[in-house]
Amino acid sequence: MNMRWQTASDREVLLKQLVAHSSVTHSTGELEFPYMIQDELMTLDYFKAHPDHVQLVSTNDKRHAVVAFYKAPHAKDTVTLISHFDTVGIDDYGPFQGQAFDMDQLTEAFRNDTTYLGEVSRADLQSGDYLFGRGAMDMKPGLMLHMALIEKASIEEWDVNLILMTVPDEEVTSKGMHAAVEYVNTLREKHQLKMALHLNSEPTFQQAQDDDNHYYYTGSIGKIMPSVLVYGRETHVGTPSNGLSSNFLMSFIQQEIEYSLNFKEHFEGEHTPMPVSLKITDIKDYYDVQTPFRTVALFNLFIFKSNADDIYDKFNAAVKKGVEKGMSIYEKRINAEDIAFDIQMNFMTYQELYQHAVKIHDERTVQQMIDDVIAHDSAAHLQSITIVDLLMNMCRDLGPTVITFFTPPYYPATNTSFNPMTEAVGQTIRDTFKQSFQRSSERIHYFNGISDLSYVAPSPNGSGFESFEHNTPVFNRTYKIPFKDIEAIQAPLINCGPIGKDAHKVTERIHKQSAFVELPVVLENIIKTHFLA
């Protein structure tokens, strides 16, 4: 029987092939990559006999996820093998852009010119233990490992179902994973599968420069973007007290949220990064002497246990506190000018604003406006901002108002630490590394790089997605999350991948021994110990 990826050298050839095929997010290469994976999988005898078990799953924007289903002879237990094939761009490679996807050429180019390398990456290069390249770490080694694993399962006829799912768009909004999850749920229903484990193989992030440990993760950090639009009152700069600058009021909201410790979460000695703003701007197309009266801010919040409902409650409380502080100071300064204070600042959620607009203008008119925005704006977060802004323009009767809403993307936090299956798999990982490779492996509870594991199990505190669904202007239009499918396929999860360094940097690299020798044994032991013993 022909075996393609069962030796370390064969796996190295496969990884170099995967990296060589550029698949930068939103590029032509990303569109073409899944066809190559489909062709490669179709060379395996199992998929030649079952060609319908390899499917290209559309994201409805010309991109596709690849879902390959190895069906067990008898068992219903199912393990998913999750990876993404898109990468970030290569502008940062400068004169090395031409070699960025050729691991051998780039590694050799760095030997001849170490200008772009630091002390640690230079030492790793000289050791010969690493290969460099865009996607060399994040995360084409994971796909390589899963292709080799499903090949072995099919050759040895393992009695466990494996579903390989490799997706586009992970680096932006995860449309690929959303589509793949929906399709996997149809497989579950059709074949009465029991979802037993979700296995991702994003790379291990070293915790220090000289750290040789391996790390596995039993959860994945969440990310959500609550947003706010301040709609003040316009005036001429010569008579500022006749209006209310939205920039002024937004500055107080920002102080309540950005770097606030109130949003930090802690779990078993780990903690989330502090919230920061990703975009704050007034909505003016050009310079003039009218004071800004529309300002929008998008905030990045990382989460461990909170869900969208939890965050929205806390965010709204912080926004209201900032508004109260800002309006109190504004009133004092206006009174100091002997001018009567006559502004009542309102607060609304997007859902309340939408309902008010429908009441005044009817739903058909409001939906037509939203359709027009979607037709002209490309990015989902920009569409969301424009919709909120235009709804306020349609509802000038409200007067000065602060509106809170969500902008995509949303990565729910997920964690199955201390689940019996997760704990048992973790023990197998540690034992295999120690006994076979004399390497220590340690658990980290939350993968801090954001991953598609967010979409295979609800938040530790439950789904709690209603606030996101009702307050994201483009939800179920240009952005959706298959929450019901996520709940249907939920199972214990773990991230176990090879050692790499410097994701998203010029010095991105993978440890050869870890990727080509150690991880294949570890992943095989996970499956054989817990599903074939």
C-alpha cells in the first residue's frame, strides 16, 4: 500500500509544499489552496474509494474550507482535526519577499544576510534546528500533521471517526470555520456520530527565549468588540457652547474602558490582556469649522469566561459612567460661561435604536437602508458603523444620544480544563513527550493567540449570545456565527501542536524535530490511547 506522509522526511516535503503555495488571507492563493489539498487527499486509497468524503465547503465569498471524513468501520466516537491554511501577508519581508514561501531558499537567504534576524533567531538559524517561512509556524505544520494522521488511520483502518477540517479566513473573521462547523454538524446528524474530541494543532508559543518546553492548551481565549457611537450636537467653532462635541464626550468613555482593570479576567494564574481601542474617529469626510458631533469607537476585549451578554452588561455600565462624568464636567464649564445647560443625553442599545427607527419609518424603509449600506461597504465592521450612523440620522428626534453595539468579529472564549477527557488526553501528551523524547510538556489553560476552537464549544458560562445577535447590525447578513451548530457538536477540546517561534514576524519558524518527529507520535498516541485501546 502506498504511504505518502509516514516518515519524517516525507512530512518535511509535505510541509514545504504547503508553505510554497501562498495562501495569504483574501488573496488568489487562498482561493486556490483548498483545491490542492483536495487533490492531495484524493491520492489516498481510502478517499479514492470514497471520493464524496472529501468536500469543499463554500464560505459564500468564493473561498472554501476542506472537510475530509474518515468513517470508522463500526465506532461512532469522532475526533475533529482542526487547522487553518490562510496566512498573514509578506510585506514585512522586504527584500526577502520573493523567498517568503520557499522554506529552503528563505532559510539559506537568512544565512547569507542576517539583517532581519535578532540574537535568538540568529542562534536558531545557526543551530539548523529550524525552518523559516510565512506559514512555517502559523499554521501549516498543523495541517501537515493532520493529513499524515488521517492517512495512517485510513491505512490501518482505525475504528474511530476522524474529520479533518482545514479552513480559510482564520486570520480575519473565521468565515471558513463557521462554514465548516455547519457542515460537520450535518455529518454528525447523517452518520449519528458522537463528537468525542476537538483537536487543534496551532503551534506552541514559547514562554521565554531559551524555553525548550512543549505546551498544550485546554482552552482558547475569546475576543469581542463592543463599540459605541456618540451623537452630540453640531455647532460652529466660534460658538462651541451651543453644541456638544462628540469627541469630548468620547474621551470620557474611553477613559472608563481602555486599560481598565474592571474587564480583566483571571483563571488558574492566567489573565486576559487589558482592553484597548482599535479605532476611534469622528465621522467627518472633510475639514471644516463645524465641531465634530458623531464619533465612533471600537474596543478590543479579551475574555476567559464571560460571554457576549456578560460583556455587554459590563460595557454598557462603563459607557454610562463615562457619559455621566463627561456631561457633569460639560455642564460645569457651560455654566461657567453663564450659558444655560439644556442638553439631555440619551443612551440606547443598537436594538433599541433599530426598534425606534422602525416605529418612525417602518421596517421596509430601515431594511432598505441597511441593504444599501451592505451593497457599498465591504468590511463588516465598517458596515456596522455606517448602519448605526445612518439610523441616528433617520432618528434626529432623539437628540444627542450614545448608542452601543457590537462590530465583528467575535471569538467566544472556550475552555474544557478539568473535563475528564481533556485531563486524560493531557496526561497522554505529557507521558509521551517524557518517555519518548525526554521533553517536558505543560498545560496552559487558554491559547492566547485566538483560534478556531472558539467555534466548537460554548463559552464556559454558557452561550449567552443573544446580546451579540440583537446588537450587531450585520449579524446574519454579512457576518454570522452558527451558534446552534456549535452547541450541537460541542465536545472536550485541546490544542496540541509543534514548537515554533515568532508567528506573524519575518522570523516565523518551525522546530523540525518537533514538527516532523515528535508531534506525529504524540497525536497518534492521543487517538490510540483514548479511542482504540
